[in-house]
Amino acid sequence: MAKTLTLEFEYAAPPAAVFQLLKDASFRESVCEAQHASAHTVAVIGDSVDISYTQPVRGLPSFATKFVGDSVDLVQRET
């Protein structure tokens, strides 16, 4: 089941600098690590960024963990 989410952010930097940072694979990998992803892949192709990562599930009630499991796999595509 795919879910689309659209967000807008404002940055205190020139657009070109922000654009280059968001397309930097090393930066995006460091973000995954800072979010404690247990596994991740980052692919930058042209102006698109694809990030797939696994996030451990914490703090859910036990009945919810039975449905979700110990982790969730997320796919994030930015264009």
C-alpha cells in the first residue's frame, strides 16, 4: 500500500546550496545513521533521491507489535 505525503520546508540558506546538500548521498546517509536506521540505501540519480531504510519499532503496545513486527521498511522518493 503506497502513501503519498507532500511536505514543504524553509531553509536559511540560498536555494542552490540547499539543493546541492539534499542531493548529496553522503549527507543523506548520515541522516539515516542519525535516525538510527538499522539498514539503509541511498541513490541519487539526477535531481531525484531514493532512500530505502529499515527503522526499528519502539514504544508500541505489544498488540500493535504483533501486526507491525520489530521494524518497518520505508521507501522515500524525493524529486
